[in-house]
Amino acid sequence: MALPKRIIKETERLMNEPVPGISAIPHEENLRYFDVEIHGPSQSPYQDGIFKLELFLPDDYPMTPPKIRFLTKIFHPNVDKLGRICLDVLKNNWSPALQIRTILLSIQALLGAPNPDDPLAPDVAKTWKEDEQAAIATATEWTKKYATPTNQTDQ
Amino acid sequence: MANAGSQEPPSKRRRFFSDADEEIHTSLLVPLSFSSPTVPRARFFENAVDRHDQPGRAIAASSPSALPVARAPLSEQDVASSLNRLASPQTAVSALSESASTSTPFDQTTFESFVGEKIGADVLEILVETCGNDIERAVNMYLDGTWKIKRKFPTLPTPNRLSASIAVSRQQGNLTIRPHDSFRPVPESRYIGAFGVEGWATRSGHNLLKHGDVIKIERQKIQPPKAPATKGQAKLGGAQSTPRMSSAARRVDVIVRFTDATGQELGRLAKDTANWVSTLMDQRICKFEGTCVYAPERLRTNDTVFLQLKVSLLRSAFFGRKLQTADNRTTGLFQETETSEEKELRLRQVALVRLFQEIGLVPSRGNAAAAKDQRQGLLTAAELAENKAREKTKSSEKDNPESSPHEDEDEDGEELEQDQLDSLYKKAQSFDFNTPEAEPAETFAMTLRRYQKQSLHWMLAKEKDERNEDRELSMHPLWEEYAWPTKDYNDKELSQVAHHPTFYVNPYSGDLSLDFPRQEQHCLGGVLADEMGLGKTIQMLSLVHSHRSQAAIRAKESSSSVGSVNNLPRLPSVSSSVGVSDAPCTTLVVAPMSLLAQWQSETENASKEGTLKSMVYYGSDKNADLLTSCCEANAANAPDLIITSYGTVLSEFSQIASKNRDRGGSRGIFALNFFRVILDEAHSIKNRQSKTARACYEIAAKHRWVLTGTPIVNKLEDLFSLVRFLRVEPWNNFSFWRTFITVPFESKDFMRALDVVQTVLEPLVMRRTKDMKTPDGQPLVALPPKRIEIVNIELSETERAVYDYIFTRAKRTFNANVEAGTVMKAFTSIFAQILRLRQSCCHPILVRNQEVVADEEVANAAADAAAGFADDMDLSSLIERFTATTDDIADSNAFGAHVLGQIRDEAVNECPICAEEPMIDQTVTGCWHSACKNCLLHYIKHETDHHNVPRCFNCREVINSRDLFQVVRHDDDDDDKHRGCLGKEIRISLQRLGTSDSSAKVVSLIERLRDLRRESPTMKSVVFSQFTSFLSLIEPALARAKMHFLRLDGSMAQKARAAVLNEFRESKKFTILLISLKAGGVGLNLTSAKRVFMMDPWWSFAIEAQAIDRVHRMGQEDEVKVYRFIVKDSVEERMLKIQDRKKFIATSLGMMSDEEKKLQRIEDIRDLLS
């Protein structure tokens, strides 16, 4: 299947006008598959972390949202152990007018503003609600441990 | 000599041309086929004998010695004739006087110096024979060609038979006054074979008949003389006009008796044999002599007797017929039912064929056999059918000689394919690319293609009657050549007759001839049947330029050299038909009304200025006095070309007809004998009984041409009408045609019929097709490519509901009728429902439209009543739902200017969904957010399918699918020039989605046209539909899209049509021509268009192809794209399959009866509804 014009255009724009703190690079053998890196937002437990994600555009994109998942281990109430993300625009609030760029920005924003009221990882959310300080500490620790370039190999 | 005269005794047998001493011992011993004894022949030659003791023969016989040497080859015949022939005293005297006068020999040298060329010995011989010493006459005869007639009839019948001599005098014209002309050696009868036969005794007694006895074969004693019998029959047939009756009357009369030498009846021939033997005897074709092979010693009534019959052909067989044919020709015109003459002819033919079969005589030369081999592959199917038919004919012949071959034997509607037509055209179409070319006259302003020059040469040759040598030599293909037997059944040598080794039989008519039957064409014109688009008009115009009459040339010369003697006006020469003046310079063109203008403009284009005067003679323009302007006296100023319509011809004809056909009074078309007449689109006269056809037949002209791409539209009779117009003997006689073509064809004797048709077509027709290739592989005419694309249409839900409703209903009706076995009865109603179904694919409104116009008008009339659609609540509510979604048209006034501005600005953005830039068919939601139309619809569908409420992709407002508006930009409208300067002031308007376009098909059409307009703003397109009411629904959609369109349909008058066509041709902007499939079928030239939109499929693609070819024809310079709109999952899709299955439906070939056609349609319908 030929790559739709929309995907080509989005890819070009991601390459030519990258969003600060976000990169998405398509695989050469499958242009619908992207390697994504998101820098953790400052003033968040994820600051200085570089989180790897994988992003896949399904056949009926943009009618359906992209499939996206964290590869880097992260302590976040809306991301489960498998890296799946709970984000409304990736589910019900998806609109074909949204794009890879906007979705990645949303994820970056999600890192800055965890939403334990709509959790995907119940235990993390519980910790977050009961003892936010501890949770943030864990998150910071995990970021250091898993999302810091020097520690990447340990993963 | 004396021997010959006294040859009375029954034991003697005479043979043709035998000399005296041979005759003495020619009494032949008749062996039985299975036993030895031989018996002298009974006498059988009454009438010849009667005349044999005439005086003067001896003198005549002595004359050869006095004749000049040049006559030598004939002298032998003369002797023979003198011996054999009854010679009246006068003729003997004349022969004597001739021999006296010719003692001064005919001076060949003098003669040759007169005529200026060497003369062959045979020619000379004829001339001397005919003219004696009269050199002047001989020269005249040689130069005017009448000597050929003499040659054609080297043997002539005796004057003792009145009918025969009349026939001769007709053929010979003035030459027959010389009595010795009729003195040609034709033996009274000649042996051709023998066969065994059964008879049964009518007497009983001892030794009545024994092996070897000679018996006489006689017809019933009560048999009245032949001539009155024929007349009586003719009366009978004529009065009651039922051939059945006369044949019933005839049936009684087939008894053939055999008698002993004293004339006492012994018995009768078995009926099977008697049936045809009686015919041969009655019609004086054969003489039969019998010998008994076996008879019981004591003969009892009803005992079987075996006889051997010896057959000799009578001289009258060769000459008696001609007159009858002539009679037939004059009286039998337009008689559809079989006349008594036709019946006799048929009986004779059957009998002859039977006879030849019995005696095992096979043709030594015949064209049919050879032709069969050639067509073997092509017509295997037809052959099978033929064999079947032949068997049937045979068996029915045995049972009943009256069973005519034209009786429809069965009705198994075998499907006939295009092959049939192909093979018809095969000969005429076997175009030789090396035929000579002719350059058009200098006054012709166009350049001809090679093949056109070749046809010009052919046409010139036809008009000037320069026959092709090959053709002249060929035997008339209807005839077969037979060699006279050299040995009799007893293997005894028969003496041969000099110059007569063979005789000729026409198995189609039963005609016999001693003369070589040449294929003759007397017609000084023909059929130019090139396929559409090969430039028939141009070729014809080149002929008009290149061949002008002597009178016209003289007129030209005289007008250039004023004052010369030639300038004196000549008296109008009156041709044979009283009151008709010659129009020696004028060619009359008769064309369909819609093509008059085209003819005129092409004439102008094709002629150098001032070299060809043309005028249109039509309607109010026809106040001209043709008689005065075209007659010979006015040759210098006469129009060269008069273009008129079939309607005009008809109306003038009717006027004259009402005045008792007195041509003298009129001053129009029928007052003139034109130099040439050309019928364009001549299939207009395919129905020979139509008034138009009859009117055209009456047009008088020296050269007659017809132009048509389809000489055979759907019946073989179509061709007849052309031939009738061209006056091609003998095919222009309908009974002749019917007997030899229609009847064999209808009785499934395809081979024979096709054979004959090919024969008719070959010398008459020039036909090239577009897919012919020159020897180097180049197409005849290189047309730009043509691409046909099928556009699949998805019906909207509401449309689908209407369609499904009608479909279910039609299917139910059909199945119910199938079960009840009443399909044929309910045909109209079923067909009407299918029609409705097809219409609903186009536009649901059509279904309830009262004035739907389709080609099935008949079905349509009954449609509403039969299908009960009129007061159908369910259906109307469905349609209402459909119209509810379409009828309200959103208008730009309904929106604030700022909204429009915003929308307009957004238009240049990319589509948020597909990133297309700018958006394709920008469409806005109720919350004024824009996307491509398809993206938006796709999105809404996607959401709905996933049970989500569709929300705006932008603001997440719930989208109401009815509140979608397409943005119509008026920047691509026809006033292009404003676009640049007005820039941002582009007008836009919103149209509620689905409204502007009403039905899915129209939507798709408009979309494509929009795209087209964007890409090529000046391209012109043609939109075809078979439903004119559908065209009426397309019109408003085009108007809304601000597209310029024109319309052409059958309801328009000629002037209006011409105006439309002209406007379309001249238009420089994006223009669409809406045209009904029917109106677009004929001759139109729409090459200024490059796109064709076929809105609905027809049963046979051929019809659609014809419409497409209006655009894709000669003169088209660019690629033509054709879009066929087909609704997915509908009858239309299945119609395509039916089209594929039989590229050419048999129904359109006219080879099926109406019933069969219906059956065929029902099969189609079954497929459609499956």
C-alpha cells in the first residue's frame, strides 16, 4: 500500500521542523513505524530523562489514532508496565485532525501532569494519591535509573 | 439426308447434332441395370419428327460449301442444323440467298481498317453471320457492341415455339428480323442419364409386360395443355391469393402412367418418383423413356414393377423458362406471398435437384463447393443447422412434394452470432490493397487517403462500366456446370455435339442453360459501405468532381468559349419514361435531415472555389424550379449537387402519386433524370415497403449509389431494398430475392443463402472497416487512442432503498410468472419493471416520472399501469425520503458573510484529514470546519461504523450528517478572464451535500466534469443517456455547477438540431452536449468533443459503441476518454455481463422472430434478477 500523502507530509515536517524535546524517526523498512524519543519536561520527576517510545500508524490512520507505547520503563500513573499509555486523545478523543506531532506533545504534557484519577497503572496511581512525595521520588529514581543516557544499557 | 427426315420409327433414337449416318444406327439398346437383354428404344420425339419432312433442308445443307472460309467453324453446325432442324421454306431460301451474296467474301481487312483494330476470328464469324455482306452494319454492330449479344446466344431456339421466339426477340432486339438468325443447332433433346424406379400395375393379365419391354411414360391423359394450365393456376392463385390452395389443387395431379407401345395404360410410377417426374414432364424439361426391368409373368393390379427410366433433357428446358422469368419480373414485384410462377419455379427446382441426385450427375464446375471449403471454419455451426434442414427437406420431399423449403420447420431459436454477418461481408470486404488508385479531379480541394483513391477508382470504373477482367470471366456463381454424359448407362459411347460439351444449371432457380452464364452487372453504381468514419462523404464528393457527364463537360467548355457552336441550347432529351427530362450535370444527394448541413459544408470544403455549385433543396428553401435549372438546356448553369432530405423526396413523391403518377406536371425531383443519385445513410430505406423507400426507388438517375455503414441492419431484406434501389438485375425482383435468399435462410439453409448474398454483394459493394490493416500493418485510418473506463457508482442509502424495493418487486413478479408459466404473457409488465429498475439506477425520480422516454417506449406506456407504481404508497414514500434529502437547496444567503469569508480562507489550507492542499471539494460541517468532502464523509462513516457519534474533527461538536455543505467556488466558471483580477473576490456558495447532484450518478458526473474543467477549461464533452428525462435531470445540476451545456434529442426540429450542433462545434469554452442515445445514433460528427460520458448501459454494447464513435471517428485529433457509469451491485453491472457474453445479440441481427426475441430477453432478465 502506497503511503498516504498525509503520512509523508507529517514525516517531512517532523524531520524539517522538529519539536524541541521530541524526535520521531521512521524506520527505513517500514515508514509507518517510528522510533520516538521524548525528553522529560523540566520541573517534573522526569526531567533530564530521555524516554524512548515506539509509534505505529495503522492502516486506517488518521481515522484511527496511532498506536504508541513507552519502551523505556517509567513510573507514571497513566502508563502501565507494558508501556501503554492512557490518554484520551489516543482513545475516544482522537480526531483525524490530530497528528503525530500533537500526540507526542500531549504525551510530553502528560509527563508533566500525571493524572492519577484516570489511572492505567492502579498501584502507581495509588501511591501517587496516597503519598505523592514518595511517588515523585520513585519516578525521579526510575528516571535516573532507566531514562538517563548513561544508564540506558542497564535497561 | 433423307434418313434424317424419315426418322419416324419408334425404334430410332436421335441425338443432338449427330450427323446423318450416325443417326441411322443410333437406336440404342437399353440394358437393364441388373440383367442383360436389350431392347430398341421407343420413339420419344414427337414434335421434332413432325417437322422433319420439310423441304429445302438439302439445299440449306449444301450452303456451307458456298460460304466464305471465315465461316468455316460454324459450317459444321450449320450442317447439323440443317439436318436436325426443321427448316421452313423461307429460311431455306434466305440461307440460299445469303450463300449467294456472300460469294463476294466479307473483307476482313477492310473491316479492320474501319474499326481500327484487329478482330478475332470468332468475332468476325459472328459479324459475318449476322450481317452478311453488309460491312457498314457489321462495323456498327461491332462498335456498339451488339455483336456480343450474338455471341452470348450462339444457339437459338426454333421459331416453332411461340414463347421461345418471343424470348429470343427480346434478347436480340432488332437482330431477330433476319430469319436465319434463329437457325441454330439446338437438338430437341439430349440424354443425360438413367435411373431405376418402382411402379405399380393398374391392370392384370398374362404377359402384359416382360423384361426388356419398352414402355412409354405419360402424364395423366386428362392433363390439359400446358399453357392454359399455367394460366388457370395463375388465376387460381391470384384470385384466392392463397398458394396453399393451388398447391392442394396440384397435389392430385402428379400421377405418371406408363403404357405399352400401343398407348394402353399398364400402371403408374410410385408416388415418390411421380411427384417430381410429373413436374419435369409438365414443365417440358425432360423426356422419360422406360424399359421394364422386372414384372411378374402374371401381372395383377397393384403388383410392383421395376422399371428403368432414361432421361433426356428437352430443348424447351433451355429456352422455355426465360420468358417466364421475364414475366415474373414484371408482375411479381412486391409480392410477398408465393405466386403460382414462383411455385412452379420451386417445384421445378426441387425436381431438377432430385433428378440430378437420382441419376448421380455431379457438376463439373460449381462455385458452391469451393465456397464451402472456404467457409468451412467460419460456418461450421451454420452448416450443422443446414444439414439438419437438408435432411428434413429430403424427407419431406419424399412424403410430400408440396412441402416447400420455406415452411418453417421448427422454431428452435438457435443463437446466431456475428460470424454470420462477417461472412456475408467477407467477400465484399476482402479488400485488395493493391487495387489501382485514381486521382481526383483538380477541382477537388482535399487530399484523399490511399484507400479512398482506390475506391474512387472503383467507383469510376463502376460508373463507366469498365469491368474488371477477372470478374468478366467468372461464371455466374449461382450456376453449376455439368458435362453432358459421354457414355450412357450401358457404357455405350454417346456421340457428342460440337460446341456443346456442357450445360449449365442453376440449382437455386432450376434454370437450365446451354450458354455460359456470365456474371453480369448492369448497374452503373453500387454500395459504398465503408464503416463510419472512413470518409464516405468525401469519397463520394471526389467522385462527383472526377466523373462528370459529357453534357456537363461540354457545357463547361462552351461557357468558357462563349459564342461557339456548342453553346446553342440543345433540346432537352427526353428519356424513356415519359415526361422526365435529363439533368445531365446534376447529382442528387438524399440524406437524413440532420446531415443536410454537414453535406453542404463538406461540399464547400472539398471543392475549389467556384468549381461545384451545390444547393440545398429542403423545406422553405425549395422554391427553386429544379426542372428549369437542371435541364440539359441549362447545363452551363445547372447546379452540380442538389442536397435534399428523405422527407422531401417522400413528399414530392406523394404529390405525384396523388396525381396518378404523372411526372410531367411536377417540376421537382421526379421531373428529372439525374446524372447521379446518392442515398446517404441508405439504411433509411431498409424497409422496402416504407413509403420513403418506394419514393427513392422512383428517383430517376443514370448512376445510382448508396452510402451506408450498415448495409444490413438486422435483416437480409435490408440489403434487398438497397439492391432494389440500385436496380441490380435480377435481384431487384423481390420474389426472386425471396426465393433464393430469404427462403433458404429462413429454412436454415444458411450456406446457400449466405452464398447468394455474397454473390450479390461482391461486385456491388466496397467496404472497408476501421480495423483493417494495410499490408505493412498500418491501420487504414490512424485514429487517436480511445480509453473506456467504467465508473462504479455507489448508490446513496435512499437511492438504494428505492432500487431494492423495485428489485424485490420485479423479482417476485418474475418468479411468480415463471412458476405459473406465464412469462411470455406478462412480458410487457416484467419488462416495464426492469426498465424501472434501470431507471432507478440513474435517478429515483425517473421511476415516477410520467414522461420517461426510452427506447422501450412501448413497454413504457404500459409500464405504470402494469407495474402499479402510480398509486404505490411504499414506493412513493421511499422516493419522498429521497427527495427530502435533495430538494432543499442551501443558499449562500443563509450564511453570514464572515462565515463565508472564513470558509473561503480555509479553502487554501490543507485538509486536516488527508493533508491535501488545497482541499478537494471543500466541505464544511455545521460548525463551519472544512475538510475534503471525501475525507469528511469517510470520517463520518468510520465513526458511525464504530458506533461512535461523529464529532467534528476540529471542535468536537456533534456532526449532523445532513448539515454538510459543499463549497462551490465560482472561480472555475466560464468567465475565465475575471479570475486573475478579481483574485480574492472569488465567489463561493454552499450547497447542502447531496442536493446539487441529486442522484449518485449525477453527483459523480458533476464531480468528473468539475475535475475536467479544472484541468482543461476548454474541453468539450458529450453526455449520452437513453432516457431523455434523465437528461432533463442532469440539466439543472449542470446549471448549478455553472457549466455551459447544450442538448440534442429526437424531439427537436432539423433547424434546431443543426443550430445546436453548430454551436457545439464552434464553442470555444467548456461545453457539454447532452444527447439521447437514440438521437445520437446517426451520422453525427462530434469530433470536437474529447470526452464521452455514457450515463446508462444499453442491452448491446454495439449501440453504445456506435454512440462513442460519434466522437471517436475520423477527424478526431486527441485521445478520447469514455466513462461508462455503472451502478455497483445492480442490474447495470449484470447488463455488462450480458453484453460481454454475446458481443452481438442475435436479436439485433433480426434472425429471430419476435417471440424468440422475447425469449431471449427473458433469459437476459433471468440473469439480471438472479
